[in-house]
Amino acid sequence: MHEIVLGDVTVTRVVEYYGPVGLRPAEFFPESTGKAWRDNESWLAPDFVDPAADVCISAAQTWVLRSEGRTILVDTGAGNHKERPYAKVWSHLDTGFLDTLAAAGVRPEDVDLVVNTHLHGDHVGWNTRLEGREWVPTFPNATYLMPRADFDFWNPDNGNSSVLGRAGQNVFEDSVAPVHEAGATLLWDGTHRIDANLQLELTPGHTPGSSMLTLASGTDRALFVGDLLHTPLQIVEPDTNSCFCEDPAESRATRRRLLGQAADETALVFPAHLGGHGAAEIARDGDRFAIKSWAPFARL
């Protein structure tokens, strides 16, 4: 099962990629310890790490939300045919993502809103597709919601430096700018109410404009947190950042705050990249957190 219902909102999981991402745990999470991975290996493997190969396992996926008659995509993965010379795992992909999306009942023209939780390349790739020699919006009838802080930070005209170094090369040019130039973006700041069930809010740290989509419908709660978490190890070790966090201190503080919110509200947490069951309920465990239960999605 790749679909669940939360209140009046249907949530469908559409997977673009699942497998190794070419980074060892010590590289991906330089603040982590080998002991932490070993102590939690019994449940992290094989869905989130391959201990024998010493490599992290990750998913690129889109969450499809149907709310108040509209179809909403949360993050759009890495995309096809993108030139990513310093991010090899996402370079020149040729996947059947749009076919998988169609199998979930969504054609590109059916999409009303696209939410980019932040503007890293593996979250905006399917914003555009290659038509001849031009990048054009993949979802022609959609409004693309982008955090203004990230739009400004990643715009190469502004000359900002990033921990990504060259790994972010071409992303703004092929997956963000064409949508903006087509007049399809809505740049927001602070908070943005989508409808009675859904609201966006800034959760900076990973990037200046990293954001979270909050779902509150009936008694159900969910937090779509983008890259607040790359691995569930960060639930039990919440002070552990990935190597891609622009502001490590702010990222740690934001992660602790949102995990606490999830535990207190009994909210499902939907990170962008978790394989396995994709999402989880969180419980407090002293000054850390624990996985209370996995979401009822089919395990990848």
C-alpha cells in the first residue's frame, strides 16, 4: 500500500529512486559516531544503511496530497536528464517517474500545486522537463510554492557560498529559473496557508529557506519535513546533522523543536528521503526521541 488517508487528505507515495547514494555514513553524517550506527544497526539495516558496503541507503520520492479538491506534490525529486557533474547519483537519470505518477492517478496537467520544501537538486528536479533543448515546467497548470529565502540564497546572481560547493551546479538554472520565468512560482516567507488542512512554515537550518508542510485534518496530524531528517538515526541522535546543512547549530535546534512537536501532537513525520515505510510516529525518550511506530505504507 502506497496510500493512506489522514483526516480529509489522501497521501500517496511516489518513488523516483531507492538505493545507495554513494556516501558512507561517516561522510554523509560527519558528526555521527561508528558506535551510534553499530548500536542501531539491527533496525537501520537494510532499509537505511548497508553495513557490509558501508553505504547509506536513501529514497528520492514525492508525496502526493489530495486536499479540498486539489492535487499537491511535495518535492519533485531529482528529475531526468539533469547535468549534475558533482552529484553523480542524480546526474543524467532516465527514470519512469512520470509513469509511476500516472499509475497513482496523476497526470502532469492534473497537478494544482507543487511544494518545494527547499531548493536542493533532489527536491526540485521534476519541476522541469526537457522539451527539445529547453527546460519547461513539467506541471503546466501548477503554481510552484518556493520559500523566498531559498530562492534568493540559491540564485547565482546573488553570489552566495554554500557547503554544497559545486554540488549545486546547474540546479537553479535548469529546475528553478525556468519555472519562475514562466510566471508559475509563488515565493513565500514566514508562513503560507494552502487550505484548511495544510500550512507551510519556515524551518531553517538545513538551508536558509528550508520549510515544513503541516497537515492538520480532523484528529490527524502530519509534518512533511523535507531534509530535517535524512536518516532515522537522527531521531534517536537528534543533534546529528548531515554534511549538507548550511547552519549546523540552527539545524540541530530546528530538528529538536520539530521532533518534540511531532511527539507532543502524535504527528506522523514524513522526511523526503526515508526508504522502508517512509514515515513514522515519534515518542520522547529522555532528551532524545524514539520511533513509536512506522507509517502503514508498504516497505520499499
